[in-house]
Amino acid sequence: MPHDHGHGEHEAIAIEDDAGNIEAQIIVDALQEVLIAKGLLTAHEVTASIAKLESPGVHLGARIIAKAWTEPAYRDRLLSDGRAAVQELDIPVTEARIIVVENTENVDNLITCTLCSCYPRSILGQPPSWYISKAYRARSVREPRRVLAEFGLHLPESTQLIVHDSNADMRYLVLPQPPDGVDQCTIDDLEARISRDHLIGVARDV
């Protein structure tokens, strides 16, 4: 439902999938049951396939970012050719291009997909439901600062906010600004500080 935060009405960022996505899931579940009933698939095979699909997660993205924070040469390669740099870490990349954009003191980057749900799945796994919601896809372009505020990220007006629209050919990944004292942290400590939201751009401080 639209709601008002004192700046006019707008559609809320969805926490759950919208009705279209829920309907699609019902169809998928029914098809799965038919295939299992006919002996074409086993329940174990279905579970294993789902686990394989969802196995990438924030730990892969965190690994990439921590390496970029601690190795300037790798950071440069990551910003120049994201796909090739990610593959250096033996992470299989299925996307045609990975474009890494860097947050700085005065620049903030936000990732969206206005058409559907294009997302770096080979690195981060499945997108969160809000990312594929109609509200986020529309409002992240139309009013990105208000969207970020709803995630608890309030940017100064002096900060340049750039919205990147992913598509079938290219997916974006945010390189967050490194924390103070990064040279004094272990790789494990750095990776633990990086969340999926940092890599999409709806969180900033690490």
C-alpha cells in the first residue's frame, strides 16, 4: 500500500515478492510436483539443484571486496575488468560483464534493475525480494535518496548519488569505501564487515 512519510505518497519497498512473483512460484511448485510424481526427478535432485543455485552468497562478494581493499593492484584490475578480476579468485562468473563501481567520500552508488531482476547471481546468489519488487525497481531511479533513507542510509546533499541500471548483458557490484585502519585488520575481519546490502549499495558504512 502507498504510504506517506511527510514528503507525499509513494509505493513502499516490498518485503515480500509481489503477487506476480508469488503466482509464478505456485506454478513452479506445481510443475515440480508433477515431475517428481512421474519419476522424472527425485525430491533429492530438486533440493540439490536449488542448493546449487542458491549457493553463491555474500561470502564470495566479501572475499572480492576484502582483496580489493588490501591489494591496490587487484583493486585496479577489478575496476578495469570486473569479470576477469573476479575469475582470478576461481569464482565462476556466468554473467557476460561485471562492472564494479567504487564508493568514495563524495560519491555513492546504488544498483537496480528497472526491467526485471538482473543481479550478479553467480557472486551473490539470489536477489532479495525487495530488489525485484516493482516499488524498488521504479523508485530507485525516480527517488533514490528517499529509497536509501528507508534503508536507514541518509546521504548528505553534497554526496553525488549515481544509480546503475543492470541488464542482461551487464551486472553491477559496489566496491564500498574501505574502513579506517584497514591495514590493521585480518582478511576474515574485513569479510565479516561486508554485507549484501553494501554490495548492492543500500548500505554504506562498514
